[in-house]
Amino acid sequence: MDRSRVEVLSPAGNPSKLRTAVNYGADAVYLSGKTYGLRALSDNFTGEEMAESVAYAHSRGVKCYVTLNVMPTEDDLAGLDDAIKFIGNESGADAVLVSDPGVFTRVRELCPDLEIHISTQASVTNSAACKFWADQGAKRIVLAREVSLAQIRKIRDNIPADVELECFVHGAMCVAYSGRCLLSNYFTGRRSNGGACAQPCRWGYHVVEEKRPDLAMPVEEDERGTYVFGSKDICMIDHIPELVEAGVNSFKIEGRIKGEYYAAAVTKVYCEAVDRYCADPAAYTVDPHWHYVLDKVVHRDYDTGFFFTSPSADAKIDYEKSYNKPAFVVGIVSGTEADSGLIRVTQKNKLYKGDVLNVLMPEGYIEPVTVAELFDAKMQPIESCPHPEMEFYMKAVDASGATVTLPEMTFLSRDGDKDAGILPQ
């Protein structure tokens, strides 16, 4: 099967995350400027950063899509034209994501050659809506998360072949219909459809009777309260063949607010799965190591979303806990010293001599390694690396005691949990 028919699309919340996704195999990335994108709480990109990052991605054959998918208020329109013109004429972006018809119209008027993708916020759930947007000039439709796999097949059969379909295949789901939620607005004043969602669906809640406001009754599932609004995370790694055969062109990974390790791990796994399937569909099998890697990143319990069951049959609520206990990143490899062979690492969390570390590389896999020796930036022996972002050197060995070499942008992690005073990535 032609590999170019299927795209793995990764989140890029800032320039560093973009470079990580690119180096871990993404076919395309999606990102945002400082305004008009639906992830205002991620770092995002200045104009200069966007142009430089797009050029970096293009130099490695990776496409870049910029989000302009807010539901703008009247006041938001003031700077819209400048944002569109920058993206279309200066950033080098390959496409723009849009949900609002007014924004769509301005993109067509100001940058008629700029490819437009319709955001999942537009809640496209049928072939008639796909045809409508295609007739206006849209190249791709990001279907609503509520569309089942069976419905996707029917949509594909009833739209022109050159209209591309994109679906979220991994990451957080929204409790509201395709993101149309008012909880964040109500509780925090941060507008969900303006890009500032505080994710209150993942908070704990209690029942209060209106005449007894002091008697709040927890609807408990654990000691932190209940999570009646919080959804499970999508994970479709076991269903690559079904997605491809249904006619999905782009496999979208949620997570611009999440860390570099998340972007690296999930991108790597889905790219490997798509590569394997396209190389020989008849012989395709799921690699158990993919589950091992995905279980290491910060996530809620995995599920297949609404691809196989409807929201009315199963709302995909995660009642048990807020997040699973992942591995946490202790360092990122930045190179190897030619003379000594020691691995140069930037610290992300404290680690000790003798620690056993998981290894995530851009290509291939190796078993966990042991930190045999540690040195500070001046090559003085040390027992631990306690300082955030400190540069250090290490000798790593495998189970046989043989010295291991690691490529740049390798992530080193140690198993742990979010309650251990460490920072998951």
C-alpha cells in the first residue's frame, strides 16, 4: 500500500515539541500562533518561531498545519486579517485549520491559495456537511470525535475521493460534543472555544441539594472524589487496518499541552504501526512493544472512543482516577563525547548513579539501561543529578554490563507516578 495515502499528524505545542515530533517520524504537525488557536495554554509560536519551525519541518519533509479554529467573538475579529496574512504569506505553512465560517471566508479572500482544513470544532458528522465544506474550497475535514468507524466508511463512500478525512486516534477526549463546553467559562472565566479551556471536566465533583448547601455529598469513586465528567483517552493503536480501510487519510494525535516525551512516544508508535501496515497489509500484526511505550506516557485509561460505540451507549467516562502512573523523564540525550564515549544529557528530573532507566530513541528499541557512572559538566564524578536542566555525563550499560551508546534526542525515563514529587513529561 502507498504509504503517502496515510499521514500521522502530531501535536506541536512549541518549537521544541515540533522538533521532537519531526525527529520521531511525524508526517505532519499542527501548531498555533499566539492567537486564534484552541490551545492558548500551550506555549505556541511567535511569528518568528513559526517561520523558523516550519522551515525546519520542511527541510525534513514534514508538513505544517496552523490552527485558526477559535469561535471568535466580534472583538476577536480585529486582528484576524493580520494573522491570516502572516500564516498564508510569510509562515510557509501548508494549511490552516478553521471552524468558523467567517474565518473561513476571510482565509479564502485574503489567501486564496492557502489550503484549508475544517476543524473538529465544526462538528462535521456526515457526508452532506463534508460536501458543503468541499464546495466552499476545503481540502480536508477533521471529523467530529463522535463519528463511528462504520459512519466514516459511509461518509468516505459518499464524498469525492480528493476530499481528505482526518480523525483523532490518540489522546484526550472532550466531555462535550466536539469541544462545545461551557464548564470552563462558568467556573474560571476561561473560554473553551476561545482556546483557554481549563479542563474542569477532569476535576472532582460533589452533589449539593439546593436547600442544604452545607451538606455536600461526595459521589465517591476514590479518596479524591468522583470524575463524572472526565473522559477516557482514545487509543486506536490496535485498529490501524480498520482506520485505513475506512478511508481515513490523517491519523491525528491529541496533545499540544503535553510534554515532549509524550509527543515522541506516541508519534513513534503510530508511525511504526502505519509503516508496518502499509508495507504489507496481509502480514500486519500489532507489536506488543507499542503498548509498553504508550503505557509509559501520562494518560487516563485507554479506550477506543466512539469508533465502535455511540456516546448514548457508552459515554467513556473514567470513574477510577485522574491519571495513570507513568514513567517520568529524567533526561534527554544531547550527544556523545568523542574522546570518552560518555553520553551527554540534559537533566529533567533527579536521578542517581545505579538507576535503571527506560530508553526511547527515534529509531529502534533497546532494553532498559543502568547508570553505571555519573559526571558533572566539569567531568567530576557525582552520585546524583539534583539540579533542574543541569548538563551531565553518564556511562550506561545493558544487562550484560556492556557499554551502551545512545543517539541525540533519546529520552531517558524512570518508572514513577504523579504523586512522587516529580514532573511527568
